[in-house]
Amino acid sequence: MLDLLAAGEAAEPTAFGLNAGGWVAVAMIVVILIMLWAGVPRIIGGILDSRIEGIRKQLDEAKSLRAEAEKLRDEYARKAREADQEAAALRAQAERQAEEIVEKAKADADALIERHKASAAGKIASAERAAVEELRAKVATAAADAARELIAQKHGEAADRKLADQIIGGI
């Protein structure tokens, strides 16, 4: 030991044959034994078990929420498909109705044109008849006037008497 002292190293103090590191080890063993005797591992296990149970409950709740969300998603997807189908059906029905309205309008327009043509033809025919009648009346008047003038020019008073006598004699 003298050699160690001479080399500059000091001897380490000990108590009951244990140096400082030994006493720390003994203290740790005592603390661990007290913790075991007090049931710390059981308490830590209980705390961990309760946390595990809480996490399980959260996971179960998350699963149920996810299932509910998927159900809602599927329902909304179904409703969206139904709405699309209904919109397509309404669009097709509107197109059919529009076509029917256009066809009816064409038929009504054709019928109206035919009625107007018939009415115009009737008015034209009536105007032609009136013109023909007016022309006949003018012709008859002109013919009567011409005949009167001719008779007045060719027949004299004597010829009128002779004609009157023949008519009276014939009666």
C-alpha cells in the first residue's frame, strides 16, 4: 500500500468492508425490496391495465364511430345515386314533354295554316262570285241600255202600235 501511496493514489474509505459503490448497490437493493414489499409492481400493473382498458374503450368507440361513418357514407352515396337517377328520369321526361309540345305546336300551326288557307279561299271565292254578279249586273244593265237605244232607233211609233196591236190580239 505504501507503493500505492507513493504513486499518488489515495486509499478509498470503506465502512463494514463496503466502499461507496457497494453502499449504493445495497441502498438500491433495499429500495427495490421495499417497492416489492409495498406492491409497486402491482400498482404499476394496475395503472397500466387501466390505461390499456381506456385505450381499448377508445379503440372500440373509434371502431363504432367508423362503422357509423361508413354507414352514413354508404347511405349518402345511395341517396346521391338515387338523386342522379331521378334527375335523369326527370330530364328524360322533360325532353319527351318538350318533344310532344313541339309536335303539338307544329300540328296546331299546320291546322291553323290550313284553316287560314280555307278561310282565304272562301273569301276569294266569295269575292269572285260577287265580282261575277256585279259584272253580270253591269252587263245586263249595259245590254238593256243598248237594246233600248237600238229599239228606240229602229222602231218608231207606228212599229210600237203594230206590236202592241199584235200582243193585244194574241191575248
